[in-house]
Amino acid sequence: MRKSIFISIIGIVVLLLLQGFWLYNMYSSYKITWQKKVETLFDQSIKKELSARIFGPNRQQVTIKSARSMTQKEQDSLKGETLDLRKMSTQNVGQNQMEILFQVEQDWMMLKNPIKLSVLYSLFERSLCTEHLPAPLWIRYTDNQGRILSQMSKASYHSFTLTAKHPIGTKMTRFVQAAYTLPANYILERMKYALILSSLLVCFIAYIIYYMSDKLWQKDKMLKQEEENIHNMVHDLKSPLNAIYTLLESVSEKNMNEMEHGIMERGKSRILRLNDQIEFVLNSTKEGNFEIKESDIDLPVMLEHIWNEVKDLYHNKECHLILSNPERITQIHSDAVRLERCFTNLLDNALKYADNDVHVSVIWTKKQENLQIKIADNGWGIEQKYIKRIGQPFFRVKQVDKPTVKGYGLGLNSVKKLLHDINGKLYIDSHIGQGSTFTIIIPY
């Protein structure tokens, strides 16, 4: 349970980190977008300021013509400057002809009517106001060495964002630059729907994780209670078993014939084995202790011993067992308790789900690094559509034309789990009216 809670907490932390990372990226994206927009607004303000000087009271008439459209006479009488636009574009004066001409006009105007920072500040302030941004902190006019030639400032500042340096003229010796603030709440205001959605998503997923953790906690509590009840019940079985064993001991001391004595001994042996299985269940589930105790096993002796005990339960049936050991394998190394329980379940099923004349054969051979044990019977068989479900807890196949057999559908499920503990597998092949073959594969 602690592991589930820990995983839930890790999940919430990871979710919050991912949401925070997503919101941070969104915030950065918005910020970059608005910084680009402010750059555009500042560039437009510079062009408007130039237009104000060009078309102001002291404006001068400027004519620009392409060399190709001029006659030779016009070229000879030219009194202005000749501009090589291609050369200027390689000198980063402008990205296109319009920008280059704009910088040329700045050169002409700087001679008699230089840039007015107050007008530029007012135009830039107005542009920012239309976007609901604060007024610029300052605008500086500098040379190419970074020295401030003039400055227009109307506000104090602590933290600010700078625009790029915008060149004034083609000589690249004069620049203007502005400082402005981009408040965080301005960006967050435009992210409000994303923030609301993100908060709702985090709350929703956190609630789901909490709900699932609570359900897991309740389920874990219920399972522990059921496990405790089962352990108590299994433990309580030991007292009557010990009492029965003591009673059989006292009865066996009396004079009896050989058959009666054999029955008593088999009864006592069965009780001891059942007592061992109870101890195994209690020890294996105590504090999660599922230790595998391997030992040397005489396989033919184990199979015959189990068969003799199981067939006593079906004295009204003719029971026949054939053991086949073509490779003369007698000793194997495995968990005796688990393997004995597997064989007991499979042999018991072979006799239980069969008519009066029951024939069971067990053959074991080595397959590469494994031991293959096949238990075949001539019982009722199982329909193919049920094969995949065989071994599921509490699943039983009902056959209409056969007598009802008591059971809970846990035997083969137990066999699969026990074999899994010792790295083994169970395969089933069965046909109606032809019997079943259960193949056990275990490490050899």
C-alpha cells in the first residue's frame, strides 16, 4: 500500500512538473512574440518620425530615379548622388530596396534636419498604448562606439527589456535604441484560459489519483482482512487434525488385521501430509515468505505414493496407473511440497472427472534442459472452447450428460501458481470423450 501511495505522489509531482514546463514554454513563447511585436512598433515609429521630418515645414524635394530609366542627357546633368543598391544590400544597409532608400533618406535629412527623439518617443509611446503596454522608459541616440549622444527619458526603471539597435543612415555610425517594460501580468492575462484549463486538469488528475489510491487502500485493507481470516481458519484446522491423528494412533495399537492396519497407516500418513501442507501455507504467506526449498526427489516413489492415497477416495471405481520412464530418470531436484501438490491435484482430477474404469498414464522424459511430465487419462475430456479458461479461479466446466462433481474450480489454478513458483509451466490438451493430457515442464 505504501508503494501505491508513493507512486501516486510521484505521479502528482511529475504531472505538476510537466504542467509547469508547458506553462513556462507558453509564457516564453508569448514573451518572444510580444518582443518581436514591440520591435516592429519601434521600427514603424522610426519611419513615422522620418516621414514627419520629410513632410514637415522644412521639407526638401527629393527625386529618385532608376539609372535605366534616365536618358544620357539626364545622367550628364545629374547633381545628386548615385546609389548602388546591390552593393548596399551586401553591406547590410537594408534587406530590400525600400529599406535601403529609407536609410538613404535618413542620410539626407541628418544634414539639415536630424532625428528628433521627443517626436520618436511620442510616436513609440502612442504605439505601445494601443497595445495596452506601459510607456517606454527611454530612447537613446548613440554612435557606433556605444556613446550616448542624446537621450529621451520619462520614467525611472529597475528592470527592462531593450530593443535591438536600429541604424540611422547608411554609414552605420548612428543608432537608436529603446528600453521598455513587458509586465508579467500582461502576458499572464493573455494566458488566463490556458492557466484555468491547466489548473482544472491538474485538479482532475490529482482527484483521480487520490480516488484510485483510496480504492487501492480499501482493497488492500479488505484483502489483508480476508487473508487474516483464511490464516486463522487454516490454523484452526490443525487442532482437529492432531486430535484425529491421536485417535488413529490409539486405535492402531489395538489388534487388527493387515488390511485394517494398512488403512490406519494411510490415514495417519494423509493427516501428517495435510498438516505439512497447512504449515506450508502458513509459513509461505507469513511476511511474504515464498521460499523455494529444493531437494532430491524419487519421482516414481512420489507418484506411486500419491496415487495410492488418491485412489482410496474413489473405491467405487476401477483405477489403473501406468508409469513410463523410458530414459530411466528416477532422481530429480525440485521443491517436493509444491510438486507433490501439483501431482495430487492432477491425479485427483483424472479420477474425479472419469467413468468407472479409469486408466491414467504418467510418462516423463528429458527435453533439453527441462523435464517433461505427461499425465494422460481416459476421462470425460474438455471442450476446446473452454481450454483457455481452464485454470482461472473458480471456473468449472459443466457437462450436462455427466454426474455433478463437487468442487470449487481452484485445483488447476493452484497447479499453475505452484509451477510458476518453480519456473515451470502447464499445458493442456483435451477432447470430449477422449480424455485429457496435462503436460508439466520443470527445470531439470
